[in-house]
Amino acid sequence: MSADRPSFLTETSLQLLLFGGKGGVGKTSCAAATALRLAPHSPQRAILLVSTDPAHSLADSLAGSSLPANLQVIELDAQECLAVFKRQHGAKLNEIASRGTFLDQDDISSFMDLSLPGLDELMASLEISRWVETRRYQTIVLDTAPTGHTLRLLAMPALIRQWLQALDALLAKHRYMRGLYHAGAKPDELDHFLKELGRSVNQMETLLRDASRSRFVPVMLAEEMSFSETRSLLDELKRAQVPVTDLVINRLYPENECVTCAEGRALQLRVLREISESRVFGHHALWGVPLYPDEVRGTEALAAFWEGITSLLPAALLAPAAQAGAEVPAPPETSLMPTRPWVEAAVAPPSNQQTLLLFAGKGGVGKTTLACATSLRLAQDSPDSEVLLFSTDPAHSLSDCLGVPVGPQLKTICPGLTALEIDAAAEFASFKRQYSEELHLFLKSLLGNMDLAFDREAMERVIDLSPPGLDEVMALTQVMDLLEQGRYRTLVLDAAPTGHLIRLLEMPELIDRWLKVFFGLFLKYQRIFRLPKIAERLVATSKSLKRLRALLTDPTQCALYGVTILTEMAFEETKDLLAAGERTQINVPALLLSLATPPSGCPLCSALERREATIRQRFQGAFPNAAQVLVYRRGEPRGLTPLGGLAQALYVTSTHQSTNHV
């Protein structure tokens, strides 16, 4: 930990480097800067810089700059990987299914066509495994999606095994019959196909756990919500036995006389003290990167990114403020700065006629904060009408933002406001358990029929061939049921980062088709396949899904509030988000330009403000029909009182726009 450079910049034996963390902390910059650092220092080594984030940022980060000859950049198109996989192996998958069940060819084709599109992360994992196996690249630098998505990628080996077990179950009947009538029969092409896929999975998992060849580098900000999410990420990485030696803390404020910088630095020092006292962080080398005045884009800026890095040794982490038990300086009181605006160009609050509000955007731009503030404002304006604030992000942040424990059960936050963090995995596990139990009970009397016993095993595994997005959509239908019961007037969704949300918005149609195919089995094979409780649940899910789709496409009832920051990369990602909204016919009444630098005479803040003003003009030119609200950086509003202040500043009671102060 006393080295002057992180180990991931110096250890040439590493085959796989993964950069991950909460959205918006600078993962892409860190990954790109590392690849650009490694390539010229080892010109004989082939380096690959690859992104697995559905909302890619690598091209925006590199900004069209020329690259070293030994560095290749790929923004992995999981859908294209899937298309290639289907072209190569689709016939094998259909044959596997046809050998093992009473389903006919049409049934099988429908299931395979609808289950594979949700397996894009599986395809990405297999593609990375193939690159590692062939040693085409000596080092692969991976820019991962925000935490929730990354955890799904790390869990992919287990999910692929589950998928392979489902396919293997479909082959079991044929394998038994082959051995019964052909003694000594050898494994055929399909057996080898599954074995080869399993070998690739095992190889990838072994690599992820090998500290001599692979390393995960968490990237974070010295902010409470980032600290909390990173702590959870480290716990998950430890549980998965993924090695971590270094941790990057990005965008640290300098020590100067600027009020904005002093406020930011004081808040960061408090979080740094928490980091230094946390046992979870204690085993890792901590590295600090300063807040740069210019956006880190292009090879020149990226190549210089690590030049400002400093080692944050625990003994000197907060020196001199934390020495000898000294108190960390408190941030300046906002009440002493009445001239500092919080919001510019405030708008009217959402109409009370709207039922569903989605707060969406790039990770780390303040979606959760603004969704919480808006929910509080709606509850305060109409205390007799209930508001439900809920999250679909696999890495939930509502609890950290509200300062109140929130989980998968409805939690009253204040009069008129309830919160919920959806546990999609648990909801889907419940569905699978009910399906398996009812299938077992129905076929129990028919045991002894060898053919049906194999079919039962195969039909139990059919659920494992469902699109992975089914769990989230089924969880969303829970919320629709609450709405149908009349318990809530307004639903406010704190959505997962852009790429994850875009897939979720486009998933209901696919899931609806899957449900129709699955339910069709009950009608087609009703004499041997009677599961009344599951059938009832699927019917209810289908009805809720139709209500959700109708709600999403009704501009009078649904609105998407795009949350973004004033950077070039965020601008490009916002364009993708709004394009997805247009495809799915979702109304976008406003853009919330978050975390803007307030006016200041400080050289650093002035440079940031000039840069942001240029990007703001681009937003105004690109999205002239959406109201654009500027939300200034004001510490980290956590808890009901600070959020309530932001809520009052964010919205005016008339259509008159203004600049709001605290």
C-alpha cells in the first residue's frame, strides 16, 4: 500500500481488469485511462478495452482520438453476440428441446425465440470467456455497467449453469433411451455442445477468482450514497471470491478558500473518515484522484488521468484534520449563503392527473435524490392522496437517500408517502417454487410412467428458459396491483441506469409474448398439464402487464423525467434515453440538469461552470420541447428535511419559472 502507483497499472501478468461501481463515478474514464496507460508501456502486448454497459460510453470518452496500434476498443453488442450464437447453435437448441419433452416443434421454437433475447448478458460473458481462452489479447480491460448490472454479470456463471442444467434435463430422456437400447453408446454432438459451454463457464469463473490473473477495481466518490453502495459491492465481491486489491476514490475537491469547494471537501472528508474506519475497506489500497477542471475526454486527457493520483494511506487519510482525534470541519451552513441558488428555471410540479412518473438517466446523476424530493412534494401538496415511491434498480438507494430503512415491504415514510424497494429475484423465486410444487403434486399419482417422469423434469426446467427480464416485469406488476386496488394515486419510479431501464421499457412486449406461449401450453396440453394456481397467477400477471403497457404509452398518465448532468458523455446517453422514450411513446415533459456548479470566483469552479454552460446550450438545442431545470450542486441532500427543501425549490406552484433559493 506504500507504492506510488496502483497494482493494476504495474502488474503485467493480469489478463482481466474489471472497473465497476455506482453509476456516474468515473468507471469509463478509469478503464480507458488504464488501457491507454498499459498499451504504450507494453507495445508487444495486445490490449482490449471493452464495455459491457448496455448504455456504452467508451466511444464518447475517447472522443474519436487515435489509439495505440496494440489497443483495440469494443463496445460489446450483446444482441449481436446473441444473433451469432443463434445462427451457430439454434438448430442444436431446438433438437435438445425436441428430444426431451412432449412439446412439438412450434412450441420449442417459440420458447427458444423468446427466451434467448433475455440472455444477452450470458452471451457477453461467453464472448469474454472466448477471448480469454484463445489468448487473442494479453490483457482485457472491462468497463462494466453500474453496480446492479455488474453483479448480474458476476453472477452469470451460476445463471449459465442453471440454463445448461435446464438443457441437460431436456436431453435426459433421450440419453436414457439411447443407453437402454444401445449399450455403451457414446455422448453425441449435443452432449459435447453442452459440455463445451459448461467448460467455458468454469474457465471464466476460475479466471474471475484468480488474483494472479484477474482484478476487480471498484471506483467510487467520497459521497455517502457512493460509500454505501461500494461497501455492499465489496461484500458481494468477497462472497463471490473475486479479488480486489485497489480502490479508486474519484473527483476529490482541493483545499482552497472557495465556498463551493470547501463545502464539497468537508463533506468528502467526512466520508473518507468513514472509509478509514470501515473494516470492509481496510484491506485495500486506497487511491485518490482529483476533480479535474476539464472533462476527461480524448486520449490526451485520459493519458494524463492517473498523473494526479495519490495514495490515501489510512494513517494519513485525513491529515491533518483527522490527526489526534481532531474533528473533521463541518460543511458551511447553507443558511449563511442566501444568495446561492439551488434551482434555476423551476417548473410546475407533475399534474395530479398523472399516475406514473419515471425518473431516469445515466448512473450517478441524482435520479434517486430528485425522485425522492418529487415524491415528498407530491405528498405535501396532496396529503389526502397516497404516493408510492419505488425502485427497480438492483442496487437500491432509496434507504440511503431518505435516511429511512426501505425494503421489499411497503414502508410509510411520512403522511401521504410510502416507499418500496422491489426484490425482483425473490418475487420470481416465489413463482418458480409455486410452479414446481404444483407440478409435482399434480404428477405425483402418475409416477412410475418413465416417459412422464422425464417430461416432468423437463417441464420444471422450462421456467429456467424464460427471459431474465421476466423477474423485473413480474415485480412491476405487483405495483400495478396496488394501483388497481386504489391504494395510491401516483407511482414514482426511481429507475435503474439508462441501459437497464431501456431494456426494461422494451421488455413488457417480449414478456407478454412469452406469457402467451407459456399459457398456450395449458390449453394445448390441458389433459396432462393441469396447474390451476399457476394458470391463475399467469392470467393475473398478463392482465397487470397489459395495464402497465397501456399506462406507459398514455401521455396523460405517464411521464418520464430525464435526469442528467452537464457533461458530453451524459448528453450522448440522454439522447439514447429520449430516443427509447420516443420508441415506446413515453411523454418527456422535462429534463433535470443536475449537479451543476454554482457561480463562483474560484478558478476550478469557474472552469467547470464554463464547460457546463456549453453543454447546457447543446441540451437546449437538442431538446427544445422539454422544459430544462438547472439543479445546482448543494452538498448531498439526504434525509427528509434537506430533501423537503430541495422539493420546494424544484417546483413552483404556477407555470411561472423562477430561480429558487433556500
